[in-house]
Amino acid sequence: MTLSFLPQPAAPVPDGLFTQANSARLTDFCLGGGENYAVDRTLAAELSQVAPYWRLAVLSSRLHALLTVGLLARHGIRQYLDLGCGFPPTRRPQSLSEQPVYERVRCHRPEDVVVTVDSDPVVAAHARAAVFTPRGAPPFVAADLRDVAALEPVLNMFDQDRPIAVLLHDVLAWIPEDQAVHDLMRALRCQLPPGSVLSLTHATADLHTQSTRAAAAAYRSAQLTWRPRSGAALTELLGDWTLLGHRRPVPTARWHPAHPLGILAPWQCGAYALLATTPRSPLRILDRPERP
């Protein structure tokens, strides 16, 4: 298929670029990237003090994401929308966790369609200049996920007669407003074609309440709002969609049998993983290992 591209204005340099921590740069730091500053590393050290498993939790979520897109590719999904994609690699990946999600998709079928979305203007600048991939970076759209109306033209970039996998990995916790998250998920469920899939990872206090609250306080002190949600709340976001692989939210390192960090205790994961498909979808995901 031929993708139609949305016009993208140049993003202004945000205030506090070097003086305020940033969620995308924190993730980049955890995954061994180079797009982070002293202020991000300072907050990372504070988070590691109050939640020693924090970096493992970020890594577990990323590995889950990579395993999941591989699983979906093997089950015939050919279109992917990566919401809250974060930084592309600025060097050739040295490990599995540094591999961008879109390259993992292309490892299975190079012609598969991937579109990436993020609201961070610095991420946007890097995404448009990304070169460290064998086949180049995929189309990027700068959009705020709280603006549901902005999603419609993004979804129209895809073939509406084929299923789309929407990836929401470690992104919804950065949207503190519950209503905004409900509106986003409702819009996706209503607009996606039959057989589509929603893949979520999301921080939760269910697995270790005290350290999660302490981590949220550390984020607040850095002027970042981070909103963990319960497994029940995450299941509610999926409405009448059918959970795949597991019948309930599962810690990120426990969803895939072959997860490299499968030895982690649930509380060390710090987040749940869920995978769901449209009602009456023919898609069936079995609990088969996806090899890293």
C-alpha cells in the first residue's frame, strides 16, 4: 500500500530542555541510549533509590513490546501503529532492547506498514532524522494522544480493510487524566477495523504499592505526572474486546514464556501487559514462545 503523509510543522525547542527531566529521555537512559541529560540521570538515580527494580521494569516492558510485535507478525498482522514511540536509535543497536519496535516488525516481513506517533518535540526531531536502521525510519506523526480528533487522519494512513495493531507500550501512565485515557481507548476501539489488536503495557501499584507511590512522588518532584493504574482499570479500558493469551492482566515479564527476564518476580516488573482483539475476531493468539 502507499502511505499518505500528514503535513508536519517544525517543532519548537521546548522550554527547560536541559533543566527538566523528560519521560522519553528516562526510557532512553534505561535502555542504554545516549539521548539523555544530567537532569534525567539524576531523577533516574532517585527512582532507583525508592524503587530499586525501576530500570528492570522499563527493560521488561521494552522486551515485552518486541516479543509481542514478533508474535503478531507471525499471526498475520501486517500494519502497526506505535503510539508514544519514543526516541529512535541514534546508533546501531547493540542489544535486543535497543532495537526499535519497527525494526523488530521488519525482521519478520520488511514490507509491513509501521507508523510512529509521539507528542515530544525532541523525539519528533530525532524521528524525522533517524538513519540508523537498515531500511530507514518509518513515517512519523507528531500528535498528542489526548487529542482524539488527531487520531482519525493517522488511522486513515492505513488500509482499513486489514487489521491494525496499535501499540501502547509504557505510554498511558504519562496521561494522568482518566477521562482522556478512556476517550482515547474508546476512539481506538470504535475506529479500528475488525481483527485489529490493542497491545498495552502500563505501570501499576497492584504489584508493589509502597514503592510505586514513592516513585510517583519522585516524578512529581521532577514536574512529571505519572499515573499508575490497577489491573481492573486497565481491563475496563478494553471494553468488550477479547483478551488474548491470558485472561487477565499479567506482569510484563510473565506474558511471553520466552521473555528474557522471565525470572523476575511480579513486583519487579512494576507493570501489566495486556493484548486484546476486536469482538468476534478470527485472530487467536496461543501461549507459544516468541524467541528473542
